[in-house]
Amino acid sequence: MSGRARLMWDEAVTGYDFGPEHPMDPVRLDLTRRLVDAFGLDRALDVVAAKAAGESTLKLVHRPDYIDAVKAASADPAAADGSYGLGTVDDPAFAGMHGVSALIAGQSVGAAEAVWHGEALHAVNFAGGLHHAMPGAASGFCVYNDAALAIARLLELGAERVVYVDVDVHHGDGVQAAFWEDPRVLTISLHEHPRTLFPQTGWPEETGAAGAAAGSAVNVALPAGTGDAGWLRAFHAVVPELVAEFRPQVLVTQHGADTHFEDPLAHLAVSLDAQRAVQVACHELAHEHAGGRWVALGGGGYAVVDVVPRSWTHLVAVAAGRPVEPETVIPEGWRQQVYARTRQPGPMRMTDGRWPVGWAPWEAGYDPADRVDQAVLAARRAVFPLRGLLA
């Protein structure tokens, strides 16, 4: 197996563009790629462009009639009327939508194939993580569900156990739905509570279909305002024990940066430093329980200058085995590029000043009156007994 990590990248993914008023600004992808280069990380891994996902691959998750609808909306955006979730405020149709959505999916599928075949130990597609797309509908800025497609491809190649960990601020509903009845896939999502945030799903009681898949979906619904200590406490109180029990052959993770306290679309209060800590933890879990096989994806993130490029550059650096220390000064050349592109000043350092981040381990005891601890308890009580673990 190659020791080098792989970054999946085709500049054409920046064509995933819902328009100038939409919060998912593709400049976040371009600026991330430029920051990766500014730190020389492109020389520490293999940068590879995969082909767009073909129709047979898309059908591993998506219905044929939905794929046809995406193609039709792509050819004539003005005709999209909201059916199949296309032509809505969240998912406006745009010319070329099918092609670029399939291209992003292809990068995640290519990442999964490279890791499974031993061509790379880790593979990152920060343009991916479009976890809301359903088998028959676009949703939440997501047209094709590249995360689900990557997992489906792993299963097609012979994987028998895949763990998917989603730390985006929004529930990973599309991936959960895709594998609701499949005991080969354990989906774990940490997200803001559905009472206060789209898509209003991800309750702890959602644990997978009855029968063999019972306990294959895990949801930690965190209260609005959760900060670094609570977020990391919840992650470590739930994820490592479940991953160890499931013994995955591959770990697939989604790293939406919209948990950040600056993100305009949600209400958690997590720092860049805590996001980096979870990236490091996922990397370690892959090595401890999945033979190092790790597919890491991007996701949400709408503070497109200050947060997203730094968070996902940390992710690439961790995967490449060249972690960037949080206090590192950001190269001036990149900050000049930021200003030229956005007329905004770029951040100065790769930290929010909260490193090292601290959190209290679950094993030390819990407070039944604490809202974060209540969320953790609800998730553990709902799922752990189904998996033969003590809640």
C-alpha cells in the first residue's frame, strides 16, 4: 500500500455554483486549494483528478428518474420548477449542474477506490461531503450525494464494514437514509439539534431499520451554542467506542466547517482548533481500527474566507502526514490572493487562539443537568445496547 496520501482535485469542481447570492460560494474551494499549495502540501501527497461519476455509479444511490431530472434541469435551468428539489431557493438549477455534480461525486468515488485498492492510505476530497442529497431529490445545497456514493462503491468492491462519521453542523441525513437498512454501514452524525436547524432530522431515536440494521445509525444532537469543550467531549464519548466495536475496513469522514462560531448559517460555537483536533482524532481512529484506510471529505462551511480554507487545509495536512501547527503564520502570498479575489483581508494564522483545546473525558463522570451530557446520554442509550455496549 502506498504511504502517500491523495488529494482529489479537478479545478472544474469550482463550477458547482448556485449563483452570486447563494451562501455556498465556490471561492471556498479555490482558496482552500491555493492555501494547500501555499504550505507546499501539494508536494507531500499525490494530486489526482478522477473522472466524473457515470450513470451506473450514480445509480448506486440515486434513482434513474432523479438523474434524468438533474440532466434536464442542467440543460434548461429555467424549466426547473422545484420538483425533485431542483429549482428551489436552496438548490437553484444552473447550466452544467449535472456534469459538475457528477465530477465532485467522481472525486469521492475515486478516493474510495484508491484507498480500497491500496493506491493511497488516505484520500481527501474537500469539494465533497454533499451529504443531504437523497436518492430521489436534491436537498440542502446538495445535488448528488458523493459521500453515500463513495460508501456504496466500497460495498460494491467487497467492503463488509464501513464507518461514516459526519461532524458537519447539519445532520448527515442523506447518507443515513441511503444505508438505513444496511448493517454493513455504521453512520455517526454529530450535529446541532434538529429543533433549531435544518434538516430537522437526526434525533437520537433514529437508529437504523429494525432487524439486522438496528443500531447502525447514531445521532448526537447537540444544543445550540455548544463550544469546543462540549463538542470534543461529545465526539470522544460516542465515536471511538463505536468505531472500535464495529471494526471498519474503511473510515469515511465528513468535515463540514460550519460548526464554527463565525458560520452564518448555524448556531454552534466551535473553533478552528477544535475542528483540527477532530481531524487528528479521525486520522488516529483510521489507523487504530481500519488499517489506516481513511477517506476524508469536506461539506458545509459558509465563512468562506476566514474559516473554510484554513479548516480544510488542516485536514489535507493531517492526511498528508504534514500537520500544520496551529500557530503557523499564513503565507502573505495567499493573503494577497484572498484580497484580490474577495476584497476581504485573509486570516493571519492557522489558529483561532484556542490551541490546545481542552475537554473533560466521559469516563470521568457526567452531569445529568448539562445539556451536552444529556445529548450524549440520549445517543448512547439509544444505540449502545443495540451494539452490545454499555450505555
